[in-house]
Amino acid sequence: VLAEAPFSLTFITLRKTRKFTAGEFSITYSNIKPQLYWGYKEINVGQVNYRIADLGKALFDYLYLAAIGSGKKAREFLSQSSRLNWDALDDKAKREFADAVEKSQSVKMKNILKYLQNAKII
């Protein structure tokens, strides 16, 4: 969904938020409330288990954690065509995102969803 190449990876965790940097690359572990820690598939690679978020839930987590508020700053962020590739979202991902917003009961995310629906993005 991101239209730009990230120099940072973000992992969602129930543990404390932490950031590790090596040169221009960083890894961030961002804390999320336990009631929002869902919407992923578990993948086993060798002896390691990974939880990979569904596309709609990953978008929710990204916007939920972004310091963009829910007003004018958020609308500007969401409407920047170079920031997010909205065409990468299929109908299933759009439903997952909308479902995540409803489950979250977050006022910020409800305002973002309303803007995206009014702009006919979602």
C-alpha cells in the first residue's frame, strides 16, 4: 500500500515501544492495545512463527499509529497521492480496514474512514 520505499520496518507488539537504528535503516516495535492485536495470519518459517497482518489491518495499524490526528493534517496526509497507493487495496482489504475501524471504536479512525468514504477511496 505504501507508494514509497520504506527505510524503516514497523512491527506491532503488545510489549513496550522500541526503536533500533543502523545507519539509515531502522526497526520500530510499536505498542498497540491488546484489543487491537488481531487481523493477522500466522506463518511458520523453520522454527520461527511470524504474524503477518492482513492488508486492511496493516493499513489500519499504520494510520492508527501515525501522528496525523483526524482533522486537516490527516486529510492532507491521506490525499497526497505519492504517500499511499490506494489502488493496491482490493474490496476485501477495504472491508478489513472498515471492520478494523468499527472494532476499534477510535474517534480518530472513524473520522479517517469517513473522509476516505466521502472521497470515494474506500
